Amino acid sequence: MLDCQDHEVCIESAMREAESICQEKGLRFTELRREVLRLIWLSHIPTKAYDILEKLKGKAWSAKPPTVYRALDFLLETGLVHKLDSINAYIGCSHPREHDGCYFLICTDCNEAKECCSPELTDAIELAWSKNSFRPKKVTLEVLGQCGQCD
Amino acid sequence: MLDCQDHEVCIESAMREAESICQEKGLRFTELRREVLRLIWLSHIPTKAYDILEKLKGKAWSAKPPTVYRALDFLLETGLVHKLDSINAYIGCSHPREHDGCYFLICTDCNEAKECCSPELTDAIELAWSKNSFRPKKVTLEVLGQCGQCD
DNA sequence: TTAAAAATTGTTATATTATAACATTTAAGT
DNA sequence: ACTTAAATGTTATAATATAACAATTTTTAA
């Protein structure tokens, strides 16, 4: 699915950006939160909470479900991670400084997900809800299907 | 949220349409499936699977989780019901003969959900994914926020 | 019309996803 | 250093969903 050439670079850049965002916002980017974010970034395939849990256990953490869900809550609130509701899985945000107005293409063959932005789309949605005098707080837009590689 | 005047009429028309769709498609619209659909249509607030379960139990069914989920599977496949992934709840489809290309406005105050259609939106999505050479199978578009009444 | 096949429902058990509640530890502010 | 707040540990359980197999009902077709 993806145009990522060297995924190590991908991970490191995401981690660096997370560091600096937390620094700027005065948030505590603890070892645990760092590790969870890194585990999520290990691939472009969205990760299940309990898979993170298993991986953490292999890393000297006494991890239990709340361990993971709390870290996830932090990462979600900070905008470093997205939850994909249609598959109950989590994926790193690819541009956490502009975290909103995105949607996701999720390949049901290779399981990778790609975060996309589209002004036209955002505008169309904006128009649609204004017609309904609706004040949006959170938009979920996820497309399940086959990506170019798997087609 | 809604412009539905007499909800009895709303329910009855949905049930009639469901009957005729099943008839046309040669599907078996059993008592159980009928009852589950009716329970979902009881309000414009999306229903939780386990709420359906409780209501069924009050109606002489020996209902257990699979009872409900199987009926839901049928109704989802037939296009009579939508699942709202962002809140894990189910809502009747308001125009099951053209079941796709819709999105949902979900009010976090009154909890009602409204199914909407927007050609511009569908077009914008279509354009976006074609740019990514992606072959969509299912689109999830849900907007959480405040409706006009609750604003 | 009746036996075989298919679909539906019943039933038991369990998998998956997520949170509540309270104790302990670690970090921050004074 | 002391206090407070934030983060993590721990135990238990809630909420959502499916697997597997048995019994029943409906349909098909011999």
C-alpha cells in the first residue's frame, strides 16, 4: 500500500516528532508511552490493543490491559495515534501537528492502512452538516477495500 | 434531531418496506428477525446489541447473544440495518433500497442519529480513493457532535 | 409424501475489547 | 524535604462478539 521506502526512517521520524510535540505541549512522554507508540509504528498495519499488550510483556513490563489502554488514551488525546473504529485497531498519525480532517484507506488484503487528507472531502462534509445545522466534534471516515498493490 | 412526526408511522413503513424487500429477494423474514428489526426501529437512537437481547428476553424468546447477533447479521447483509462503528450500535436504514453512499450524524447529547446522503460527498470520496488507486468495498462515515435541537 | 439437504434457531462456552476501582510509585511544585 | 499531582501497578469485571455443536424448522427434490 505504502510509499514508505525505509521504515526505520519512518519510525524514527515519527518518534522524533512525538518527542518534540510533547515537549512543546509540556506533556510527559514516558518510557511506557514511548514504547507503545514505537510498537504501533512498527508497521503500517494497524495494531490491536491486545497485540501491544503481548509485545509489552516481552519487554520487561508488567503489562495488563489498563497499562496499554492508558497509554493509548494519552496518545489519542495528544493526536499521535488514531483509532480505526471499523477494525478496532490503532495506527500512528502521520502528521500529528495537523491531526484532523483525515480519512483512512484500509486494505483488507495486506491489512495496511493509509492516512489521507482531502480538502474537497472536508469541504463536502462541512457543507453537508451545515445543511443539517449540526455541530461536529469528531469525524470518522474509513474506507475498507483493496489497495493498488493487492488489486 | 429528527423530522419524524409520528414515529408509529415511521416504524410501520420501515417494517412494510422490509417485508417487501425480503419477499422480492426471496429471503426469510422470520418472526425473530422481524422482532429485532422492530426493536431497533423503536427509536431513532441507535440500539446496542445487548439492549436488544434484554428486550427480546421480555418477549418469550430464549434469547442469548448469538440469537441477536445472527439476526443483526441478516439485517446488515440485507441492508435493513446499519452498524455505527464509532458507538457500537445499530440503527434502521431509512432507505434500504439504496443502502449505500450514506453517512451518519450522531448527536452526543440526545443520542439520536440521522442517516444522510450527499452526492457531493460520495463524489469527493470517489475522487480521493481513485487518486490512491484504491478499490473500496465499504465506507464508514460517522460524524459525532451536537444536533440543531441540542445546540 | 417423504427422505435428504439446507437454513434457522437453541445452547454452552469462550474470545475480544475495554473500563472501574483502588494501591503504589514516581515526578513536580513549593 | 514535603506535599500534591500524575503515572503506573493490580485485581476484578464490564461490554461486545463469535465458535462450535445440537435441535428444529423449512425447503428441495426423489
